[in-house]
Amino acid sequence: MSNTTTLTGDSSIADWLADPAGDAILTEMLAQGGQTPDVFKPVRRLAIKRLVKLSRGSFTQEMLDDLVRRAAAGDVPAGATTTAAPVAAERAAGNAVPLREWTERLDQGRFTGQTVIVTGAGSGIGRATASRIAREGGRVIAVDVSQERLDEFAAEHAAADVVPLVADITDDAGVARIVEAAGDTIDALANIAGIMDDMTPIGEVTDAVWQRVFRVNVDGTMKLMRAVIPAMLAQGGGSIVNTASEAALRGSAAGVAYTASKHAVVGLTKSSAFMYGPSGIRVNAVAPGPTITNIEATFASPLGAERVQAAMTILPDAAEAEALAASITFLLSDDGVNVNGIVLASDGGWSAA
């Protein structure tokens, strides 16, 4: 068996799976970890080299180099099975033209001289947002509950103005320390920290799940908004971006606790935008669709699993966290000067389905 295309790190995962040699080599690699090529479904449009960063160490540059070498040499495992033919047929039936790959493009200096609080900065969307603000010149108060993740983030941005802070946004003392670390001027707040529920419907949800989800997603969001408003009023303006979700726009994206909590985030956003807009404070929300983060869905309810998984059949491909950071930083920055009180669906078109 030999490869029919030239596979490189820039080739998409879909191209690797559509190639007989590439598919066989990837299948063997995944099988060693008890996985199948189905694991790539949400990210199949990405260049395979993106996995080096996204996997956070489980797929290294050395492993990628070895895959490319083996594919070029036609070094296919003996007796390997392949799904390349159906994958190739699926691609031909869908979109034979390779899709353009989005590349992050920084706006140098967009946040220069500004102090921005970012919660959930240790991973996922929060980390990507904090990173972009730091690389665009901002002073970032990077908040997370994990010291280890914050230390890693700070090390990656050693040349930037990053203040890592371990704090719980549901704790009044923690919120006070966040505001104290920011100082007298707080130009923007990105409320990104959040947790998922266990997909249970109202007839099965426990008090513990309901209260935990609301404590983080709603109480924590509210507490930080409330805490930064005085500084923003005193300085004549500011920008707040809350993280809603597709679950804030529909009932089929999660369980009742998470869905209700994200609807509440929209209420916090719109009420605050109305109240404080005349004072120069813009308050908006971003509603992410499927995103590659460390937040995983668990299904504690057979009914919840059946209903939500059926709705997920129309999901678009998952986006990288950096794509959500692009939406969030637009609203946070002065580029969003005339935008107030909106819920921006950054979901690959899921909300249009």
C-alpha cells in the first residue's frame, strides 16, 4: 500500500484519513491508545500539525515528524485496515475543494495601556483570550483556580504584562483580590470561567448540580461584574464580555441547569448594557458553539443523553479556542465601540440551523 498524495504537517486531518497510507498509519497510532479515527471528527478540517498544540503533550512534534516520514515512505502496518475510501467519498460528496484555514492575525497594540481581567485564564477559551490580549499589548489579570495552569500560562508569556492570580470567582474574598490586583483602572472584564452540568432534565436534576452550576456560571459572573462597575463608572467607561453559550439560545444544547444558567447570563448582560450604556460601559456576551476546550460533557441521564445527542447530529465542526478569543477580544476592544447588549453567536452557524 502506498500513499496517493503528499502528506505533510500542513495537510488536514481529513486529507490524512482520505489517503490509504495516512489513514492506516493514523489508525494504528490511535489503536495503541484504544481509540479510533472517529475521535478526529470534530477537528478533521484542521491541519494535523495543530494537534501538537491542542493535545497539550499527548501528540508531540516528534510523533508528527514520524507520521510524515512514514507516510512519505509508504510505511504502512502489515494487515492494516483502512477507511480511506469512504472518507474520500464523503469528502468528494461534500466539498472537494479544500477549505481555507483560519489563521489568527494579531492587531499589535490593540490593548496597549489597558488592564483586562480574564477569568478561566488557565485553559480553553479563557487561556486563548488572555493570551491574545497579552500579545496585543494589554496588562492581563489572569484568573484561574489552578496554580499549575497559571504558572504554565505565565511562563509562555514571560515577556508580556501578565498578573497570574489564583482565585475563586464565587468567593467574595477572591473577587476582592482580583479587583485589588487590577488596581484603580479596569478597562475590561472577560467573564469566561464556567462549568458544564451533567445533561439532566428538570425531572432528574439534583440540588447539588443545580446549585454548583449556578454558583459558578451565574453568581461568579454577577459578582465580578458588580465588583468592576465602580471603577468603570469612575473612569468614564469600560467593556465587559460574558460567556453565554448555544445553551443560552436553545434548549437542546445541554441539561436544564447549564441551559438555565446561560439564559441567566444573557439576562445579566442585557440588563447591565441597558443600565450602564449611558455611562460608557458596554456589556456584551459571546455564545460559543462546539469548541475544543477542557470542559467535557457527561451524561448522568439516559433521557438527557438520548435527547441532547440526537440534537448534536447537526453540530458544526468544533472550533479552536483561539477562534472564540477573536470574537471575545473584538467585543472587549475599542473595535466594538458601537456594540452594546448583544449576544454574539460565535458557533460556526449552529444557531442558524
